[in-house]
Amino acid sequence: MGNRVRAIWYQRDSQEMDHSVPRQIIGGVYRKRRQDVLRWDGWGYKDSQFVYHNGEVSFLGEGYPIGGAKLDNFRNWFEETFDVDFARSNPPTNPPTDFPEPLRNGDFLSGLKQAGVEFSEDGMDRMMRCHGQTLADIESLRKHKFERLPDVVIWPNSHEQVVKIVELAAVHNIALVPVGGNTSVSLASTTPLIYDRTIGCLDMTQMNRLLWLSEENLTACFETGIVGQDIERELSQHGFTLGHEPDSHEFSTLGGWIATRASGMKKNRYGNIEDIVVRTKMVTGKGVLEKQFTAPRVSVGPDFDHVIFGSEGTLGVVTEAVVKIRRVPDVIHCESLVFGNFEKGVRFLREVAEKRLQPASIRLIDNVQFKCGMLLEPKGSLLAGFYEFGKKFYLTTICGFQLDSVVAVTMLFEGEAKSVVHHEKQVLEIAKRHGAIQGGEKNGRKGYMLTFVIAYIRDFIWDYNIVGESFETSIAWDKCIQLCTNVKACIEREVAKRNIKYFVVSTRVTQSYDDGACIYFYLLFKHVDARKDPLVLMMEIEEIARDEILACGGTLSHHHGVGKLRSRWYPASVSQVGVGLYDAIKSELDPKNIFAAGNLVGTEGYRKAKL
């Protein structure tokens, strides 16, 4: 991956740097030229993708479990479900060569040079940081329709440099948009439509050091541009883990997690990001906001860190964070279960949550995703044949299940060996009462790891006129089944109204709590009418589905955030008093509207910036 190496220092005591023990962190996802490593027009690495060649679909890239696999079942299912001819695809789009001229502020750039801050006005550098990962973002890239690019990309390498950059921005009326991995699916990292000010993209990814680590207190301090996989790589050298593992773990950063109030697959064991972060340091338009202590809990008025969580780059930029760390578990064990239908799976999750027995990760996938998981088995593998004959016989004849209704649960257990065995036994006893059968460790491991591959499917099928998108919510247990039923029915109605013949709607429960769960919805459809923009169709359907989610008692988002995509629902979600409180905080911390990302309440919510 062209990894880069940066020297840091390891520290056993949080109060004093130990310069006698030099350490190195290796990371290479976000070199300054992202385009050397990442796709310019979609998700992930350039060397990892689904491809069709000589009648076969396969996955290129050695970094994933299905790398090099021939996926005949996957090809057959898509051909039958969407009437796809894989031999005919849309021609690939070449990277752009012409870019709009930047709105240059010479005095600001001169100030960056004097301060020793690196920056670039290169068109490709700017384009690689103008977007997130929504369909709208990718469509803009592929069609070279950039509504707005940042005018300059800035790479700070320390907290002090960030302070200087923000000071210069205040003097020269520069709008700053902090970015990390650009993995947002809410348009949060998409460049705002500001045309009368220079926009500087504050790329934090070169600030990726472990500053100190305390084994006694089980805490560590990182610069916030560090990527999730690099956090784990560094901590594992010392026998620790952070445990925060979102689907974007390979590309998203600690700062992005804080900015979006993120959640990870293993939140049951390690907590959501607000449970993991102990203390933050944020540079605002008025100065640095930081607690003057690090302690397990205090009572000194409102916790200002919770203003920072979910602020989506609109109040300032977080430069450092103290986080909780845990010992690397002795045992990591995967398991899977098969249930007769989705309702039984939900009831199982509910009982496990009620008894506080959730494994580190526990996810329920519906029948569509259950089948798709089997379809991604490589050609010639034992399980691929099992899918064709053995599975059908066992599930239908022996277990009495209907193939068109079965669902699966994947689980990940972590901890000491004896504890994991006892924990798993308790969970399996509950599963048995709900009529489940075990699917085995291999399927559990595959289901967990394939989460990281799903995003690549969307980009592949787009080349065959199939668009796909997902959106999530959280809901109380007593409304969970009804929400899933109503939203799926709503999407199916809207699809039918638009005369879309080939489509799939799917559901997944990804995180569970004492009082509710996180629900994902997926929609894939084939568009054949050139007179209708498929992106517009998808956005129309998603907005109507979002209205239905809210009507059913669901939330605007569980962990993706609001961004620009969902800002119109924000006032109804937090009340006008809540919007007023946010505006007051914004006015206090950023009176000149330096951090004009346009998220949450949108540009209208910033009212009149005090320039």
C-alpha cells in the first residue's frame, strides 16, 4: 500500500515522556497523494475491487478474505435478480484532467508558508477531498460535476500548526473544513457551496501519532488524524486495543469518529466513541477548548466534550484525544446462528440484551443478506456446494425452515478463555429457546469480515445500471419489528410508483442496547429509463423512507450523523430550543464562522456571521 513511516515516542507514564524508548507507527492509507493508494471515484483501495472477466466475477486484492475468489453464485444471483448482462457494462470513467481554478487568497497562503505549513492547490488533491461516500458524491466524481472543490488543501503536522492555521483563517476570512478519511455518508465532508470565500480543506491525516500511553491508567493520547487500523496496529505492539471498529475502520479517523459521534461493531464490549474518549483538545475560533484534568468522572457542570461529539466540523477541529484502552483479549471467537424468520431473530437479540449478555458484536441479517453471504462463497468451495444442495436439505427437511424466510445472526466473543466459553454457552441456550441452529465459527467469521467488503459491491454494480444505498436509525425494542415492516413496505410502494421492476430491499440489526437497537435499510434497484436520473429516484425514495422512519418512532441517525443530507429534519429532531442552543454555542466558539462546513442546521442556521 506504499506505507509511510513516522517516528513517535512511547510513554509509560502519562505525565512524563520517556525518550529512551522510541517507537514507530506504520500507516499508508493517507499519504499526501491519496490518489496513489485509494480509488478516485469510489470506495477503498485501488487494488481491491469486484471485476467481471471471461464470464466470471471475482474480487481482486489480497487484503480481504475473498481476494482472488471466483464468485459464480454471486454472478448468477445478480443476473437473475436484476436481469444483468455482465458482458455489457458502462465504460469506465477516466480521472479528470481539468479542474476549476481555486479562489486564491494570497495573503493566507503566504501566512501558511511563513508558518511552515504544507499545502497544495493541485486539482486532484482538491478533488480527492471534496466528497464523502454518498451516491451523490460518487456521481459527481464520475461525471466530473464538481459543485464546489476546496481551494487549497492544508496538511498540519501538530496542534500548534492547527492553532496558527485557524488564526490565519480568522484574519483572512477563510472557511475551513476539517476532514479525515472522507468516508462520510451524510454529505458532512462534501465541500459546502460557498463561492465568496476561499475554502481551505484541513486534512488532518498527517497528525497520526501516539503521544503517550499509560499502562497503569489504561489510557492513551492520540492525534486525531490517525486511522482506525493504525490505532490498533500501534496499540497491539504494547498488548492493547481500542476496540472501536466501525465498518469504515480501514479508512476513517479518530477525529472523524468524534465529529460524527460514531459507533463500532464491538461497542457492546468497548462502548461507543463517547464512552471511549476521556478528554479532547479542540481548536475553535475563540481559542483552545480543553479540560484541565484527566479523571474517570467529575462533577463540574456540563461536560463540554459532549458538545464536541457530533459537532461535524462546525465548531472547531479536534487535534488530540485521550482514550480508554483495554488489554488485547486472550480469545476472539466467532459464531453464527440461523433462525426461521426475522421476528425470531429480533426476539433473540432482545432477550440477550435484556440479560446483558451481548457478545462484543452481534448482528442480525435478513433473508436477502443471508443468501448474499452464501453467494460470496468462492467457486468450488465446500460451502458453495453446501449452498446448492446440503444447506437446502438440512434447513428444509431436517430443521423445517423455509429458505425464503431464514435469517442469520453473526457473533464475536472476546475475553478470557473460560469467560468466553461460559458466555457463549449462555447465549446459545437463549438461541435454542428461540428455535435457532448453529451455523458454525467459519460462517460467523466470514459474516463479520465480509462487512468490510460490502461497500465495494455498490461501486461494482453501478457499472451495470444498478444503484444501491443504505441508511440507518435507532429504535426502541417495542417498535423495532413494526418499523422494519413499515419502512420496507414504504420503500416497496415508492419503487412500484416509479415503475422500477428489478429491486431488492433488505434489513439488518447491527447494534443492540437495553432499550433498543440500530437498524439498517438497504435498497438496490436497476434503472433502465434514461429519461429519469437514478440518483434523483434514490434520493426521493430515501427521503420518503426517512419520513416513515421518523413517523414510526425511529431517530434521524444512530451513528452516521446529520451532515447536509439530513439537515432538514434536524430542527424537528432536537426542537427549536435545541437549534437555538446549538446556534448560541456556534456563535460563542466560532463567531467568524471559520468552520463553515454547513452541517447539522445548514448554512441558514449560521444566520449572520460576525465578520
